[in-house]
Amino acid sequence: MFHTQDCPELSFHFYFPHRIVDSASRNSTEEAHVQTTAYDALYIPANDTAWFPYGPNGCEAQLINADPTTGQWIAKLRGPAGASLGIHRHYGSVIGFTLYGAWRYLEHDWVSRKGDVVQETPGSVHTLVITEDAEMLFIIEGALEFLDNEGHTLALEDWRSATDKYRDFCASHGVKPIDVTRPRVVSHQRIAAE
Ligand SMILES: [Fe+2]
């Protein structure tokens, strides 16, 4: 079996790789710009963006955050009893949290109620139905693929298309949009979209 102590130079590289880089190509002035402190907590207002109709079956969405660097988007969904989202497939994982009311997936027996958490897995396919007036928070990684009953792709939804829907709604209703892709502020004020 190979041990790093058999090769002093390699062992040094394993435990102190930054020193090799520093000595080879960096001077002390460049190193001063390396981020070595933690960022402050990021405050993301969750009530300052307009709700807009989402899909053809009575749901509304509120886009809270859309991160172009990770593809994660955070949104609330709400609707009256009987509202639904079409069948869709997830490309990434999703955490859902029920704020009030009740909803379920047609493909499962459980019903999610206030305080419940639902973990949706990459590749899972399901049809969301609201069974009592409900509002939910979803933290979504990557895209959703909406499907027809034969499994054909109807549309893809990701951080960018969701942001476009929000901005289109604002433009058509005379609402000044918030730039949900830049929520990292230290005050309560977010940046208005240009
Ligand atoms: Fe889903």
C-alpha cells in the first residue's frame, strides 16, 4: 500500500497544497485578496414580489429567489381546493414545506398538511393537486419538465423561465419588478430590476 510518508514532496502537497501554489505563482499582495472570512447571513425577503398565475389550473406562484450560479429557485405556490399543477418530472431535488392547507400527489397516498415537509427526488414524476386551500414553499434545484399524458415534453421550467414569467407579469400589470436573482443584501432593501 502506498503511503504519503514514502514520498515527502507528495505528502507536503496533500497537506499544504496552498503553499505550493503560493511559492510557485503568487506573491503576498495577491494572497491578500483571497476570501477567508465567512459571508454574513443572507436576508431574502419573501413577501415583496408579486404573486402571478401559474399554470392553467388555478395555482399562483410567488418567486422569492432565483440563483443563476446554482440553478436553485425558491418559490411559494398557493391555490384553492381543486387547483392543480400538471404532471411533471424533476431534474434535481426539491424540498417542499406546507404553510397551510393540504395538498397531495395523485401518484401517492399521503396528504401534506401544515408543517409537513415533502422531499422530491431527482427523476420523480407526479401530479400536484390541492385538496384544501393551501400555500406551500418549495426550494427547487434545477428544472421541472412538464409532460402530457403520453409522456411528451410540454415545457421546461427553471430559474430563468420562472424569472421571465414573473417579470412578464410585472410588465403587463404595471408592477415594478424586484431582481430576484440578486437578493444578497445587508439591509431590508432589495434591488429593483432594471
Ligand atoms: Fe414536483
